[in-house]
Amino acid sequence: MANRVQIPTSNSALIAMIADEVANMIRFLVDSYSKPIPAILEIPSKDHPYDPAHDSVLSRVKYLFSAESVASGRR
């Protein structure tokens, strides 16, 4: 496996399918990337069950919905 992960800079579409073990290894890179990111599909494995606590996209969505509900007066 390569030691470096590069996210393409072109405008072409990219969908990457990676195992959750690999996702955990590069999560800090994806989290710190400030430009629009390609779709990254994290595939759970039998050995490592899905842990929503490590899902940064899910965390961002929850934050956006909670901020939106506070702004609109809904809870």
C-alpha cells in the first residue's frame, strides 16, 4: 500500500471505495481537506464493525441539522 494519499485536483468525478480499516488510516487527511472532496464509500468489514463515532461525514451532517433546527426555532 502506498504511504501517500493524493486527492485528485481535476474537475472529473471520482468515487473511491475503501475498506473501513483503510478509511481509519486516512480519515485525518479527509477531515483536514478544505476543498470539495470526492465521494468516499467506506465498506464495513466482518472484522471491524461500522462505528458511527468515527464517521466524520455523519458528524458534520448531524451538526448542520442541529444548527439548522436551532436557527429555525425547531428542536
